[in-house]
Amino acid sequence: MADNSFDVIVIGGGPGGYVAAIRAAQLGKSTAVVEKDKSGGRCLNYACIPAKTMLHTAEVFEHATGSADIGVKVSGAELDWQALGKRRTGVSAGLEGGVNGLFKKNKIKLIAGEGSLTENGDVKVGDETYRADKVILATGSVAQPIPGVEFSDRVVDTWGAWSLPEQPKSIAVVGAGASGAEIASAYVRFGTEVKLIEMLDQILPAEDKDAVRVVERTFKKQGIEISTGTPVENVVVGKKSVKFTYGDNSAEVDYLAIAGGRVPDIEVLGLDAAKVELDEDGRIKVDQYQRTSNEKVYAIGDIVRGAALAHKAMEEGVVAAEHASGAETRPVNMDLIPGATFCHPQVASVGLTEAQAKEAGHDVKTGKFKLGGVGAGSVYDDRDGMVKLVVDKEYGEIIGAHIVGNRACDMIAELVAVMALEGGIQELQRITHPHPTISEAVVESARAVDGWATHA
């Protein structure tokens, strides 16, 4: 094809976009990616990867300063903020280079600039128009401040929180979902005074209440001040601090981090011109194969229905690329998208919470098992967490799984696999788990459903 003509053009080079492009290229399609910033998008450069890099340092620093009781005494451990920032930048830069290498390996053209759709569904970048047989939109989301407040040097979004020029003495985090919980968890372990403020009635609003209780206890032990059911108001930004009120309280902190209110990044895409429709939530309407109302155009990730998660976007990218290429594919099972929050302790879940299951009309029973009940919980100092299963009483179908613990986000994959393969509680109860591992708590929670956990 000509230099400005492709089988598939992907607008957005984040996790969903670059995976979609690679899959299309694997299927023999000439493919291009339009990206206005860096390959890897926000997740790799400004969100997921930088956040987890900072959280890993928080974990190591906590071990260095608090491991005397396990026989490791460290004197003089200090947090080097500049070195941490350099590593954060280096990790993202290395992975960005890896994505560019994958583009090169798969003969994918990277087009720098901001892409939009033309009336006939082609892609315009600057003054150049690129013809496409199919287009996949993967532009992600952008942060929104709270009403009446603008982002500034002192009022920051999540990326601003992770890239502060100095370690603050105090920070308030508004929004206690996954991103807010991660920011609070990292900074309190760095030694910063942290307030975590949530407008709803619990932190981690999407998670099961039993899991949240464990996290909340640990957060308070770490020194995080938690306030729920309290909107932030009367924000006054100074040169070196931010004053505000929340509920009946007032506070002054070095920085105010707003960790919620993201909206789809779709304003410049030219959706009206290409007759791409939005749903009632203001996201792009798609079918099970990620196809929009314009059959030439697909959309994935944060700009469509479902959770705003990188791994969801990646799988949707695979489906969109396969369908756009005429290959056999299988829609993403939206009921089996795991949630993963990398605070300490980590929180991971899949399916319904107990409350959601009951509200949906399920007759349920649950099994809960504390990580401290298995030997590895004591060995690895991971005793406070838990595994909880929500099970349909009649057939033993697992309809929800919830894990809190130091490696919960790795452990949840087992439950996703069992549920995806239609295994019930009966099968999980008989799967042999290696000893001594934290994973033994999974089989014990399955047995607890029927009252025969052996280490309870």
C-alpha cells in the first residue's frame, strides 16, 4: 500500500492501542499507530507503571526501616527522592523503547500527532489524511478536577502526585478508589503525613466490604487519616500549601491530589463527522466485538463501557484487531475482568461482591479464610489479609472472589481462570496447592464455604 494507506490505523498508543496494532500486524494487516505523545500512552508513562515503580520503592523502604523483628537491622536507611524520580523515569523510558521495538519488529508505522476521524472514517493527523480500511480508537481518559477547582502546582492529578519535585511533608488525597489508595499507601510509607478523603461511605468503593475492612485497619495502623462520606470544599490554593474543608474539618497540606473523575479522551476525535454514537454515559457505544455505530470504526479501553483498566483495554484491543482483520475471535467476558489495587496490602477481585450478588437475586454462601491461617502467612509476614469467595448455593458456582494480601494481585489470576473455565467450588476444593505458599488460603477459603477448612 501507499505510505498514507493502511489496512488498520489505531489512534492511541497506550496498552490497548499498541496491543491492537501488534495483533493486527500479526494477522498480516498493514498497520499504523497515531500517538501524540509517547508510545505506551498514559499507563506506561504517567500512570500504571510510574505508580507501581514508586510503590515498589515504598515497599523496599518499609522493609529496610521495619524489619528488625525478622532479624534484619538496617541503620541509616534514607529515601533519596531524586534517585527515585530518576528510576521512575528510567523504568518508563525503557518500556517505551520496548514498545517502539515491537512496532519495528511487526512493521507498524508510528505516526506522531493527534488523530481524528474524517467523514468517511479515514484518519487525519495535522494536514495529512491517511486512508484506512478499519480504524481502532484507543485514546484513553483524562483527569478531571473537582468542581470549582483547577489543577495547579499544588492541586495535582495522579501523575502530578507521582512526580512531585520533592517529598511533601503532608498530602491530602481526594478519591479513595484504586488510584487514591495507591497514592496514600506509597506516601505514608515514605514518611509523609497522609489524609485519604472519599465522598462515598467507604474507601475502595468497588470492593467487597469485608476486604475493605482489612485494608482500612492496615491503613490506619500505618498512619493514614481516613475520612469517608465527606466531600472536599472551599479549596484555597497558596504558594506553598492548600487549605480546604471536608465535612466538619478543615486542613492545610503541602499538596492536594485529586484521584478520581476521569473522563473519556474523545473531544478531538471527530466522532460526529464519522457518525460514531455515544452511550448514555458519554462513552463510545460498541458491540461485543468493539465495533461502533460506524462499522469501519472500533473503540476500546477507557472510552467504552466497563472498568477503566489497562488489562481490559489490551484484551479489547485483541478482539477489535481480530474482528477488523476478519479473523475468528471471542468477545471479552466483561464479568471476568479482575480489579487490582497495588496499595499495601494489595486488593484484588473478580466478579460480584457479596452485596452485589444478593442484590442481583442470587442465593449465596461465602467462604472466608485469613492468610495467617496458612504457614506461609507467618513465614512471609502476610497474616492480616484474607480470601473471600461468594458462591451460588444451588450449584456451587463461584460468582465472586476477593483477596487482600501482599501479593493479592498475582493470586487473583487463579480465581479468574477457575471461573473462566466454569469450575465450581467443588473443583477448587480439590485442587492441590504447593506448600508452604500463600495460595493455600485459596483452597482453604473454598473449603470454608462448606465448613471444612482444615486450618481454620
